[in-house]
Amino acid sequence: MRKLLAVVILVLFVALAYAAEVSDEVTFKSAGPVPSGFTFWTFYWSMPEINPDTTLQYVVLQPDGKEYFRYTIGGKRQTGQNMRSDFSKDFAGGDPKVFYGKEIIFKFIVNKGKIKFPESPPFRFEFRNTVKAVKQ
């Protein structure tokens, strides 16, 4: 019984600690499955409206729910500022094959206040293949 009580207390402590760091969280997903065969991809997005002294985190999740990439933006960024996140196997994230034919899920998280996106957020994906130069 003591072990069970200790586990319950630990779980509550972790949940409360997480809740204290997250004030608001907004989750989006791609409109449908993404194509297959790409070697790198780019996510274009705009800064949401947030409190000036807020830290924003942007998290990409793999289809199985595991974290693929996390980026923290500190300091003041202008609402509506165009942003770009590039992903490839050797740069940010992991092997892009995890997304072939699947949806991409991404979250925005703040530690204070709320996150406000426009009704139709200006999000866009580009999927490309690497081209290697061949010396002749």
C-alpha cells in the first residue's frame, strides 16, 4: 500500500510540475497525410499573439506520439512575424521517413498566458529532395 501511495504522489507531483510550466497549449496537424520520398521538409508559420515576457515552445510529434523536435523561442517576437522551420535527417529532427504517408502533429506551448492564432493560421509545408552536385 505504501508503494502504491508513493507512486500516486509521484505521479501527482510530476503532473503538477508540468502544469506549472504550461499555461496554454495549442495542437495542430497537417490537413492530411504528407507525401513519401522527401529528404527534407520545411514548415512555414507565423508567430501567434502571446504575452511579451512569455517563452514559446514549438514541438513536432512523430505519428507514434514521440517527440521529433522541440524549439524554444525566448524574447519578444512580433505577432504575425513569418517563421520558418527546416527539418532533415542531419539537421533538425530525425529521419523524415517517419512521416511518409502520415500526418504531422505540432504543438505550440507557452509558460504564461494564452496563445492566440488567427482563425486561419498561415501554415504551410514544403517537402523536397536533396540534390547532390556531381563533379565531371
